[in-house]
Amino acid sequence: MERQENTCAICLNSTDTGGRQALFTAECSHTFHFQCITSNVAHGNLVCPLCKAQWKELPFGTPHNPIPSPRGTQIRAPFFPGHEPLVFNDDDPVNSSPQTQLEDMPQQIPTTGTMELKTYTEYPAVAKSLSKDDFGIVIHLKAPGTASEITDSARAPLDLVTVLDVSGSMAGAKLNLLKQAMNFVIQNLGPADRLSIISFSSRARRLNRLTRMSNEGMQQALDAVNSLTAGGGTNIAEGLKKGAKVLEERQYKNPVNSIILLSDGQDTYTVFSHSSQGSGSNYDCLLPPSILHPSGRPIPIHTFGFGSDHDSLAMHRIAEASGGTFSFIEDASCIQDAFAQCIGGLLSVVAQETHITLESANRGVKISGIKSGSYESCVENGGLNGSIDVGDLYADEQRSFLFFVNVPRSGMEGTTKLIKYIIHGIDNVSSRIVLKSENGKQSFEGAPSFLFVQILRPS
């Protein structure tokens, strides 16, 4: 009896199921039920049952490309995204109130210390008869280190969006390694964390809504990863636009949020080179307006350039503009290690909304400038006030900022107070301000108060 065109050659049932069963189309173009072919491959059959072609691309989730079941559950049929809503406000709810969230968590992150703050002046002394313009002062802060292990309940929950390049150049081993790396990410998120996966090639699609990583949520995420296939061009801008949309339109918010972007190529849809006019490429067009010109605190995008053909300038620009980081992955086998380092940081945020306030401590002292790199800073009131917006701080993270003041002459020997400063930070768990600052022999712990930067004024 001749096999019908729409029949699975393994179970001999119809493959025209109206979407009720997942299908697998092999590289030889023959189609089978996914569960049938998974079982077939599990028994060592690596050739097409019809044409006997040797398969190089196996259905992901078989013993040759295993994804562990989340917290002891069994893997179901692969997930296939349905129609995308116009507004991404279908995210899973978080705890209904900060108080409820705090009741389920310890009152303090287990740290190995408190935040340290130190200042260093360009010179320890300036003669009282001299004035000095642009006198340099460095302010250095170090976040507390975390205990060796932090449980899911002892840290701030995370909203994470991964934007993954699945263009044609990602086919084969690259895609399989990316899937394994995403499996690692999923397995290391806690039940209060939420994850949404965006894939992009010529177009972008949301594979799953912003979902809590419960057993069911983890399974949905794993199924979404299983469904990834490579093909098409590279539209980074469309992927980022959809990733930002997930976070912009969510109904609920976790304290920490971030986007991870991975690509092995150059945007072939949005970036146009203007090198003939000497102005380079318009990389800013890759960033959604909400990232480039945020109404509030920007969403950090941590970019990963994969292989020798990625656009490092674009990836660096995206990370810099959003306050994220850029990492180069030279070898495909290092994807998981790179993701692990990034996720480890996101899961160890010890303070948020960290903000340094500067104020003149002497009528003749004016702040003339602040060098804060990519961190937002400003000088106000004719140099009497200044501020640096540090944002999130990870465990053991250190930051240094340089600012300049104009030092006036002094009418007497002794000391001149130049600047008073204060730092605010929110403990992600207890929502209390925590601080330990040092300036010479001064130190305190608890609610912050102003400290002073001063120099000697010898004759």
C-alpha cells in the first residue's frame, strides 16, 4: 500500500492534525510527529525512515541534545508561540505588594560587609595663600560582598528578556550550544524570577510572555527554546524593539530588570553605513526610543557578540547607551560560560537606585565638573551642587568617579572643608537604606548622613 503524502512514516497516522500535535520536518524535508521521531532517535535511529538520509540536525530534547526537566517534571511536547497580542500586558503577576514580598524573604541580604565609600584628593594640602582651579577629587565606592550562596528568597526577583539571533548563520552547532546555554539560564532562575524569550532573524517574535519560573513556567521556557530554528537575515533592531516592548508594557514589575542580546552577525535591515561622509554607521537606530531616551531609569542591555563576524561597534554602542555590558564570545563552546557570568551578576544585585549627592561645604568652593563615564551626572546651582546616578550595584562591585572643584584662598591655617557628600542606596530585600562610609577615620552604619572632604591649609 502506498504511503499517503500527509502520513507519519513511523506511526502511519496523519500529520494533518490541525496543530494539535507538534511536527518535526527533517533536513531531508520529510515530516513526522515530533513525539514519534524523538522516540525513534532515542533508540539510535539517526537516519530518515523514508529516504535513509543521515541526519545532522536532530530534534532538540533527545538524548543527543538533552535538556533536563525542571525540578523533576517531565518534558512535554514542544511549545509553539501563538498569535502575539498587540499589547504585551499579559505578564505573570508578581507578589501583590512589597509587604507581602518582604514577609516571604529574610530582612537582609546575607552579605560579607556593608557599602564602603572613600575619597582621595589630588593633594593632601594646599597653601592657604594659594587658590587652585580644577582640583581633583576621586570618590570610590565598593558594594558589599554576598555570602557564598544566596537562596532565591534572599535576593531581589528579576525580570529578564533574552533576545536571541536565530538567523541562518546560527544553524548547526551554534544553535545547539545556544539552546544549552539558555537551558542553563532557565535552570538557574528562581520561582519569583520572570523570563521572556525573543528570537529574531529577518523578523522578531515573542516565544513566551514574561513568565514566572515556576515548574510550569520553566517547562514553557524550555519548550520555547526547543522550538528555535535558524534561518533568514539579521534584524537586531526588530529584536530589541520587541524585547523592550515586553518590559515597557508589563503590568507588574520585579525590582531588577534586564535584557540579554546575543548575535553572531551584523544588522542587515536597519544599520546603514555613512563611512563615505566620515560619519560612521547609525548604530543608534538599533535602540528603541525608550532605551535611547528613557523617561526613567534605562533598561540595561547586556550584549554578547558571537564569533568573528559580529558587529562589535554596534554591540558596544547598544551596551554603552543602555548602561549594560558588552562581551565577546570567540568560541561557540563558551556561550554558556558567558551567560553564566552575566546571570550571576543579575542574581546578585545588592543595591538599587544608588545615588551620590555632592554639595559645596565652603562658600568659595564650586564644583567645576564631574567625570562619571556612562553614568548620568550633573552640576547645578552654579557649582554649589552635583550628583551622580550610579543605579544598580552588584555584589563586590567597585566604582570610582572623578570630580573637580575650585579651591579658594584661606585666611587662616588649619583645614578647609571642600565638599560634603552622601550616598543613598536601597537594599533590594528590606527596602531600607544601608550604608557604611569611610572618609579618613570617620565611619557609620545605618541611615546615611553627610561626610566631608577636606584638605590641610599650611602657611
